[in-house]
Amino acid sequence: MADQYFMTKKGYDEAVARLKYLQTEKRQEVVARIQEARSHGDLSENAEYDAARSEQSAVEGEIAELDYKVKNAVIVEENADDSYVHIGCSVKVYDSMFEEECEYEITGSMESDPAVGKISNESPVGAALMRHKVGDVVEVNAPDGTYTLKILDIRVEK
């Protein structure tokens, strides 16, 4: 069985749009740069050519990865239930170790961006919070140790 990648409809649409951009526009831009670099002659000492080929490799790798994930996407239905933690909701927690409140949006792995508070349901924190309710204290098994979070609030954008 292939891997499954859980995504919201919005995340899926963004992934499909990114894939289309890479396959149509970005791929053509890189090919044009390679052709331009080739026109400069000797390829053995052509840094512009090497850079363009490296970029082409990165773009093709991203296309392959994104294509695989889109083909194996599982669209998570929008859920307006704010009685428990699920993909698509925001969760406010109290971290007793740091004595602070944090807020996270639970997303699929394709949409996660920890820098802006979007965490994957597969991350240690996201996995620990899933299916729990307000008032629950959950144990997070992180690479640097175990700690607890208390769920203070669950919100769903409606």
C-alpha cells in the first residue's frame, strides 16, 4: 500500500497548483537557463551551466515528490466539531515546562509550517494532541525528552 498524505482541501489545492507551476513554468525556465549556459561554450568550466543543472535536478526532485504526494493524498473533510483536536482546528495549550501558552494549527504533513504555528498531525506534538479534548493533559514524546501540555481551547474556523 502506498503512503497516505493527509491534507485539507485547501492544502491539496495549493499542492496541485505548485505542481502545475513546477511542471509548466519553472521547468521551462530552467531548461532555458541550461540552453543559454550551453551557448557560452566549454561546459567543463561553466559555473552557470553547473548551477542550472543543479537547479534542474532540484526542480525535478520536487516535482516527483509532489506528484507522488498528490497522487496519494487523502483529503480530510472539513470538520466543524470543536469538542476534540483534529486536522483543521487550532489548539491553545499550556506548556508547563516553559510556563507559557502556545497556539497551534493542526494540519497534514504537506501543509505544516512550524515557524507560523502550523504543525503536522504526524509531529510529536500534533500526534499527542489528536483526538483529545479541552482540559486533557497530554504527554509529548519528543526527540529531546518527554513533556506535558494541557489543552486550554480548541477552535475551528467556520
